[in-house]
Amino acid sequence: MDHLDKLEAQSVYILREAYREFKSLCMLWSIGKDSTVMLWLARKAFFGHVPIPLVHIDTHYKIPEMIAYRDRFALEWNLNMIYGENSEALADKLTFPDGTTDRLTCCKYLKSEALKHTLSGEWPRYRMDHEQRRYVVDEGREPYTGVIVGVRADEEGSRSKERYFSPRDKDNVWDVGDQPPEFWNQFKTDFAPGTHVRIHPLLDWTEQNIWEYIEREKIPVVSLYFNQGEGIRYRSLGCYPCTNPVLSDARTVPEIIDELKSGKFSNIAERSGRAQDSEDGGLETLRRDGYM
Amino acid sequence: MNGRAQMNIVIVGHVDHGKSTVIGRLLADTGSLPQGKLEAVRESCRRNSKPFEYAFLLDALKDEQAQGITIDMARCFFNTAARDYIIIDAPGHIEFLKNMITGASRAESALLVIDADEGIKENSKRHGQMVAMLGVKQVTVLANKMDLVGFSEAVFEKLKADYTAFLEAINVTPVSFIPISAREGDNIASHSGRMEWYKGATVLEQLDQFVSEKELQEKPFRFPVQDIYKFTRSNDDRRIVAGTVAAGRVQVGDEVLFLPSNKKSVIQSVESFNTDPKHVASAGESTGFTLATQIYVRPGELMVKPGESRPEVGSRFRVNIFWVGRAPMIRNKSYKLKIGSARATVKLAEICSTLDASDLTSSQSKQQIDCRDVAECILETSRPIAFDTTAVSEATGRFVIVDNFEIAGGGVVVENLSVGETLLQQHIRDRESNWEAGLVRTEQRAIANRHRAKFIVFTGAQGSGKRVVAKALELGLFQNGMNAYYLGVATLDRGLDADLGSHADSAGERLRRMGELARILTDAGLIFITTIDDADDYDIETLKLLNEPNDILVVNMGESSFSRYQPDLQLADGGVVADAVTLVAAFLKAKEIIIDYQI
């Protein structure tokens, strides 16, 4: 087994463990490369099927191509696709692009709050109806107690401390100082009522591993990751007002891998194009508050 | 494809002995830091008027820098020409022992950092002990802060001798000792000019010299069954036995044996998604199989090859355990054991000895296992499980114990002790000797009732029609003037078992309560009838024991999920209900439970 085989085997094991132990489970799909690889790993784990609902938080500021891509594969791969949103903040125009909040507050409203209330079932969920080929309001409102998230330990400091199975209390709070032990491959799969758990199958993957796996498995990813001839591409995807493309000539997956290995990005942090990270507190403050 | 080798290394040691500094140095000296990271940390130090330290690179979280100690284990990635490394920085502070163990359990090799100036401390020993127990075979000791002792060879040699003696006492042979100064960079990536007397490897060279674990493929095949999948609703009829191969290899056509159920089948296919067809699966692979015959197996069983050396099956075993739970481990309390893919209810049966991991003093007299104790003890599960002793197979000989939703301890199985009286047998002996009977004797009841008492259990697959037959039997016996009583198990969920919740872990307790209930109702003279889906040998043997001294009658309908147990009566499923009832009644008559039965 090479290193990708090992990473794949461990992630598959974690996904199956989650599916075995949690009755009310969902997987967050941001449409980005990491959670798309995670979705692919679920197809590996369940032999072509994805018996877990996929949840996407639509901020309505996502680059339109991301939404088109999401819906295409939701239909093609027969996914149980669900999205949620903060319709109040959007209606009241409480967003950074509207000029009424700073970037971090906008993230909090459109992502953290929307996510929290979509997971808990308090706000409406929209489910892809495969017969009508469009989204309908989902009747299921039960809270998800297990949430699978595609974070990687190499992304930034706070994520390097995560567990594969990480508990959150009722208010989504992550107690970094008191995390459960994980011995060998035995994880914390027992949870008291009222708490829920985040499951991180990609914790050991690096950005380079992700691209190597995309290359090996021929996983379709959004074309925004590639230079379309203008000498720019996205390295990390988010909302268009806060995500900037990077200068790059990489048109294909192998070219991206070269760029990461020895080229211009071998020493530059992946999220450097994400503006909210550089504000005070940045990602760590967001994460303590429930951001993924 | 990039086939580079990868290795997990854990770095442990007493608080403030410089683990994070070693890693910070390794990252900086191998050029593994993202651009700007070093500058950012230097800048933050300048703003806060603190001297820069390499350790700050790792202690990325705010509250960590505030406390100045590593709270959790952090992972960092770097590579040398030889391979890729994940360095796991385990916290040294005693409060965070469980995090240290989490880190160490994932590692193949360990770097143990000792402050040459301060010397061997409590955690230097405790961590050495833990690392050994977790099965990390390769340990290199780094004598850090050599700059504070004037790069003295004598200090280094003394520390080496003292610590080697300690390691020998716990059967660990260190790979090497390296004198370093992480802060100054001596002997990290390049040889120090200030310790000419040291001729050994630098830390970086040593990392590349660690050898990867011997291939598990050579060992006997072990496949803990993680789950059984059938995605019928997506038009997929494959019934797939899924899991990760813990050791050995298996191929299409191989005969396989499931334990503890003892069922056998043959591997029909190796299943996968988006790969070329596979015929073989070996250690480390997360895979799935279809079987040539339809047999009923459950998640938690261990699939092996009958021709190879067999794992142990038992419910009583000697273990080495370390405890990190807030509450101590005590007797007469039910815990949850997780070993391989199996989960079982477990109790602490006996404490043989406990060990204070810091000074290695042992005690034979402790009545409980406290937080941070290492203990040798005897555990007993409520039902038999399949496992290996750790000397035979580490992956299937390691377990954790869950107390009140938390992983509170972990350990390794040393010996199978499944002989002698079980806790259940002890319980029944105790119960019966304290049973307070009324003045009516069993025989008097039987004469008055014109039948004997009996516990009748119908079993078989879901949908085999056993409930319909069981209820019809109750009605038929009642209409013949007998005291028959049917109780549906689901009824108990909202009554007697309401405190147990819906989780599968409570199956053992449900079974116990059913058995105790049967003991009471048969004592009252009833013919007590119930049904159980897919009862296995163990379920029936438990009910039989719990119902003692009264009798049990087992009727199986359709496909049997027993492996050795012979039901008293075997009925076909899908037959005429009245005929089935007549057969059972005739059997009861033949056994002189009832005198007569009119249809």
C-alpha cells in the first residue's frame, strides 16, 4: 500500500465507524476539493452508494459555478442532497457585500448561524427531489447528531489539534483543552444526549495528498481550481467577495501538484486567498463558534 | 504515482523539557515551514515583548501560549529525502496524559526528550512506560538543553546510564541516545561542533534510520467485521461484509470462519468501488466481501481463516490496563469494552496489581484503579468475544473501556481465562441461596394448574411468523384452561426497560431482565411465552441460566442462527399457524408439561 492507499483506508474506516454508530448523520459538502474527495471516499466506503445526507450551506455569494456543479453531481451520483441558508440575514441585507457588517460577522451570519440552525433542524432544509430534479422543503427536521466534516490538520494551527471524532456541546462549543482520548483506532462514539460530534475523516491528508488522490481517482472538481487561460486560478473556494484567485498557470491536476511540490506554492499557505482569516482572531475565533 | 513511505513519530517527555522546541527546530531546519510563518511568530513575540522561541511555532492556539504548555497533541508534517513524517507533539503536562497516549498510540517510533540539566522526571518515566505499553517499539532518547550543562559528556553519560536502567526494568531497549540543544540547533539537522565527543547520528539522521513495522501481511488473517451492508433501495443486492483487514490476507475461494458465532462460509468476491477487480485483500485495507452462502453474521465478529492459528474466544481474560478516567474503575459496575469491531458489556472482576507509572512501585492491595494507574487485572464480558492476546496479534489484542460516554481506559489482553465460574454463575448461585419462597410448593401449583411451569422462547429471523404462532399458542393453551402468558419484548421498551434507551449496547441488560422475569413468572407457575429475533447460542444459554432452576423450551422457526445449540423443536416458517401450534402442544404433552390439549 502506498501513502494514498493508507490515507484512503483510514478515512474509509472512519466513515464506516460513523455510519455504524450514529443514527442521525450528515456530511457537509462545501463543493471544494477536500469535501469532494471526502464524498468520493464515502462512495468507496459504501461501494458506490452514499447512504448519508449531504448538507451544503448556501450563502448566496458562492461562485455560481459551484452551485451548478453541486446540483449536477447530486443528480448524477444519486445523492441525498440538502441545503440550508440564513434567509433572514439575506433578506435584511446583513452581509459584508451589502456594506452592513465586517467580513467575520458576515461569515458568522451566513455560514456559522445558518449551519447551526440547519443542523439542528430549526431552520428549513431544502432537499433535492430526484424525480422533479429540483429542491423542495424537506419534511425531516430531526437534528443531526453526527456531522462529517472535511477539515485537514495541515490547514492551520487550530485544525492540527482536532480528533477524528470530536465532541461539541449543545452550543456547538469546542473545548480544545479537554478532548477525548483516541487510542489506536478506537474513537469516542458514545455521546450523552444533547451533545453531538464532528467526524473528521481527512485529518491526516495534506493539500498535496488531496490533489494526488484527485489525479489517481479522476475525481471531477470545479473548474475554478484551474487556470482557464487568464493566468489565475482558485486555490481555496469560498464566497466571491472574500475569495481571491491566485496567479497560476496550472491548467491540469498534475500541474497543480507540481506547483505545490516544488513550484511557486510550495511555501505559501493554502488559505492565503481567504480574507476573513487575516481579521482579528480569524479562523480560530470562527471555529470556536461552530465554523468548520 | 508517488509511493513515498510515511512514518508517524511521537515526541514525548516531561513538561518544559523542550519537545515543542525540538519540533520547531526540525521544521525550520528542513525548510518545512510555510512562507512567512517564522516571521509571523517572531512578529507576535516582538509585539508582546517576549523572546522568540521555536516552540511558539507549534503552540498555535492562543490559550496554549497563555499557559505556556501544550494542551493537546498537534500534528505537523515534514519530509526528508527518505520519507514523509507526521510528528505528533504529545503534551508533557500530567493533566494531559490522555492526550499523550492518544498521540503515542498512533506512532511507530518515539522521541523521548529529557532535560539534561533538570534530569529524569516523573513524566520521563511515566511516558517511557506508556510508550512501551502502547507497543511503540523504537525509542530514541534526546538529552536536551546540553548548552545548559556546558555540553558535558559526563552529564550525558550519567543520564544515559540512569535512564537505560529504567528502560531495561520495563523491557524496553532504546535505539539510541542523542545529546542535543534544540534551542541552539546542536545535533538536530547537523552535527554539533560543540560536542565532538559524540559520534552518533543527528536527530534527522536517526529519524531516517527508524525501520517501518514488519509487514502485518505475514500474520494470520484477522478481519473484525465492522458492518454488513445491503443497499437494496439503490437496486444493489450485494450483501457485503465490510471492515478493515487487521492482519494477514485472504483471497476469493478461501474458507472463512466467524467468531464467536462459529459460522463458516467461503469468500465469493472482494468488493470495491472505482478500482480494477480484486481477488485478494491484505492487512491495512478497508474492504468488503460477499460470501458464497447466506449466513447470518453480526458486526463485531472476527472473521479468520480456519486453517490458520485461531484467535481466543472467551469472556474472562487477564489484561494490562491504563486508566485515564475521571472516576476510578471499580468492581460491580458495567462498562463498555471495545476491542476490534466488537463491543461488549464488561466488568472488573479482579485487580491483581497496580503500578504507579512514575516510580514503578506496585501495590497488590488496591481496591480500585485510579486515574493514571497502570494495572494488571481480570475483566469479564457479559458474553464471549473473539480476540487475540497481544503477544500473538496487537491489532486484535488492544481494547478501550468506555465509562459514562467517555473512553476512560485502554489496554492489552495478556491471557484468556475462560474457565471457572463466571460472574453470571456467581450471581445465580447467590440469587438462589437468597430466594425467599412462599408457602405454596411448585408441585402443589402444578397439580392445581393441571400443568407444569415452562419458559417457552420462539426464535428465528424477523418475519418468520414466530410471533403469530406464539400468540396462537398462548390462546390455545388458555382455552384449554391453562395459565399461559405471552409477553412481546417490544412491550418492555417503554416499561421495564424504559431506562435502557434504544442503543444496541443495552442488549445484554435486556436479555438479563428477560431471564430474571422468566425466573419469576415460571416460579409463579405460568407457561411464559416470548419471542426473540435471531437468538444465538449465547442468548439462549444466558436465558437458560437465568431461568434456573426452572425449565426453558426453545422453538426455532425457519433459518436458525444457532451454531451449536440444538433447539428443542424446529418448525418451518410460512406454514399453517394452527399446525405449528398443534406441533408445539404435542411436544409439551410428550414432555409432560401439559396433560391434554384439545384443538
